[in-house]
Amino acid sequence: MKTLKWILGISGAFALFLVITFYSEVPKYEYQPAQLHSDFDTYYKEKLQISLSKKARPGNEEKLVRYSPGKTEAAILYIHGFGASRAEGEEVTDKLAKDLKTNLYYLRLPGHGTNLEDHRDTRFDQILQDAETSFLETEKLGKKTILIGTSMGGLIATYLAAKYPEKVQVLILASPFYDFTNPFGGLYQFSWGKEFAHLLLGKIRKSTEEQRKDPSSAFWYRDQYLAAVQNVSDMREFVLNSDPFSQITSPVLMFYYYKNDQEQDKSASVKSMLNAFDKIQKNGKANPLNKAVRLEIGDHVLFSKYMVSDKERILKESEDFIRKVLPEIK
């Protein structure tokens, strides 16, 4: 009996410890209104100068593709994912913009495309602040906005579409990150999680020799400080706590890779993606054109030339969807 009481006491104390330390400080973010530029090109040049000063690697800096010196019928803003760059989306998104003749902007999220320490030290609120400003500046490129995000970029795009439903005419999500697949990801929700992860796994996740030799390593952080994961974990917690799925009214096209239980997205939880889509569908304001597309040929990254995926289908689904939503685009 005493042993049982002892076990129950220890279990209760441990449970209380977990409750108290589970995001003892809830991640906070509030957009600080920025002075927007009178024209997009001035903003773009300013961002390129920042990337230059940060020594961004070639091909990781911002990129603007114009099909008109003024506004096109719609403009595309592409938001890349955690530790990635625009190369994550260029293969499909460049073709999409060309076929639709829409101006296109690829932002570079703060802390990305530069160096590992910059990635580690850039907080989630700095990333959201910059992405939100880029989104508002992009309105100068098109009469309407098509927002595309991959992985963490999909999480950011979800947040923006929920906050600005009247400003997002099309939302395309590619493997949106709403939860980790690796159970260690959940550690970062505790105040002691980062230090415990360091104790178990070390401070840096090292890439393999094969990964370092792969051409794609020029556009992704193959080595990463595990402390950087805290930033994406904080962002996830903040965005999901804002209840975005109940607020999204924009037409949503979501792509995800799932062939079977063994062959599926290994970086972002497919179950969480589908749960999120279901919440959007049941929010009472969902667009009837909303569509979730399951891909059986793919990876976590779906829009990049460096990853194998059914890009022909992705492009066709995207173009058909956009033309249904925006018939003014020929």
C-alpha cells in the first residue's frame, strides 16, 4: 500500500511538473505596422541589399518575376519552409506564374539562406513580422493575391489567410507544417525541452557526407542547430493558439504526400494536415472549391526540382484551381 502511494505521489508530482513547464511562457507575437513602400521595386531592392549585407548564399536571396511592370490580374507570393529557400518552390511556381502570366515574388525569411548561427538566433516573431510585411507589400504586384506556402511557409500562409481573409483570394498549401512527425519535436513545448534535446542529441544535427555533396545543399541548411527548432515550435504554438482554421474563408488547395503508412511525409504530420483541412471545411465559411490532393509520388518538399514528386499533376491541379477561382485569369 505504501509502495502504491509512493508511486502515485511521484506520478502526480511528475504530471504537475509537466503541466507547469509545458509552455510556461506562451509564445507571443503582435505585428508592428511597417511603413510600406510606394512601389514594390523599391521594397525589393531594399530586401536584396539586406540579403547582401547578411551574405546570403547565391540563389537564396529574394526573387521577383514580373510579367507586367504594373499589376497583373493576380500576384503570387511564395513562402518557403524551415531551413529552406526559394529553391524549394521554384520548379512548380515559376511555371505556374509563367502559364498564368502573374507577377511572382519569393521572399527570403529572416535567418534563412545565410548561416547556421543566424538561423539559430532568429526568433519566430521576427520571421512572422517580415513575412507579414512582405505579404502586404505584395499587394502592389497584383489585383488579387495567390498565397503559396510549403511546410513552415504553409503554417505562415495559414496564419496570414486567417488574419487577412479579404486579402487572400487563393491559398495553396504544400505539405503545411502543423505538427512534427518526430516525437522529439514535442520536447520544445516544455521550458526545459531545448536543453534536454541538447543532452540527448547534441547541439547540432549533422548532415551525412552524401547530403553535403548533393547540389540541393546550397539551398537548405543540411546541418542545423537543434536550438533553431525552438523557433518553429514557438511559431506553431502561437499560430495554432490563434485558431486559424475557423477563420479561413479563402479557397484552399492543399497538397500532401501519402502513399501508405510507410511511404508518406516524414517531416510534417499528414494526420495534422488532414485534421486542419477538416476544421476549415467545417468552419461554416469554407469555400465550396476547397480541395485536398493526395500525392502518391512525392516527398515532404513537393514543388522543387531537387525532390521527386508528381509535378505534372501538381501544376495541373494548381492551374485548374486558380482558373476556377479567378476566371479573369485566362
